Amino acid sequence: MYDLHTHTILSDGELIPAELIRRAAVLGYRTLGICDHVDWATIDTVISSVTKMKSIAKEYGLTMLVGVELTHSLPENIETMAQYAKEKGADIVIVHGETSVEPVIPGTNAAACSCPDVDILAHPGFISHAEAKAAVRHDVWLEITARSGHNRTNGYVARIAEDTGATLVLNSDAHAPHNLMDGKTREVIVLGSGISPHSAKDILNRDLSKFF
């Protein structure tokens, strides 16, 4: 199992990285992305701090991806910030998409979907067909999320992805211990988004080789 979008006390999560790693390993995860919210003020600290935990994760049989979630960033800054994060050692760059429950700056989805250094557009809300097609061209994956509130548009995102061929990925956006999913919950979230069992299997077992 994998979860590419989780948070720790380095932003607004409840757990220190060590406990998040341990809990994920006990649940049976093999790949974990720690992608705390960042802006220009915190991006360096988050990347350097999380990098120190890679060896700890390995002791539990867990591959940990050092990541960031660019959050409430100006759309015109996203490309520069994503490139900077990768240069500083981030394995994965997520952009906090235009969720229906937060005042994300319009244009964020478009900027993220056109950026070669962005890997995932989290909870993209009412993403347009044009934005999703740009995501396909730039290999930006669209997130199906278990996060309460953000998940209101999962069905819409799934339909847009089906129309455009965009790649879907399932994440928890975990901020607390109870947000981490077991295998059954992962399946329920995906199927509950209206995704066919065949496609759900692909999402649940997504090839993550582009991150390694």
C-alpha cells in the first residue's frame, strides 16, 4: 500500500514524523510521502527535517518520500517553488489544489497542471477538462482524497479523469492518526468515487516508479 500525501507537526499535523512512519508501517504501508504544507518561509526547513527520517523509515521496511505541499501559493510562483523544492531534495511535490472548501487562489490548478516539477495536484475540486488535459501532458497526477471536506468532489474529479485520461492517485491527506487508511477503507474511498472495480485496482496498486 502507499500514501503519498500526509502531514506532521512540521505543518498542521498532529504527529511527529517518527510516529507517523511507525503507524503507517504497522498498517502495512510500503511507501509513504510526508508532504507538509510549505511556503517560501518554511520550504527549506521542512525538506531538510524530513530527509533525516529516511533511514528510520527504512528500518521499518518503509520507503519514505520527502515531499512538500505548496499551499496557498501565488499561481505565478508555483513553477519556481516546485523547481526549487526538487533542487533542495524533495522527491515529490504536491500542490494544494482548488478544493471547494478553502479559498484557494483561482489559477492554482492551471499553474500546477502545467508545471513539469509538480507530481500531484491534491484535492483539485472542480478542475476543468482543459486543466486535466494539461495534467496529462505534464504527467501531473490528480488526487482522490479521503480527507473530509476535500473529498466532496471526488466523484467529479474521477469523471474528469475518465474523460481526459488523467492519472488518478489515492491519498489520505492525513493530519491525525485516525486519518490513515487500512486496506478496506482505501477500497471504499475509490469505489465510492464512482470508479469501476477494474480502474480501482489500478489506482490502489499505482506504479510509483516515477518517484524513485
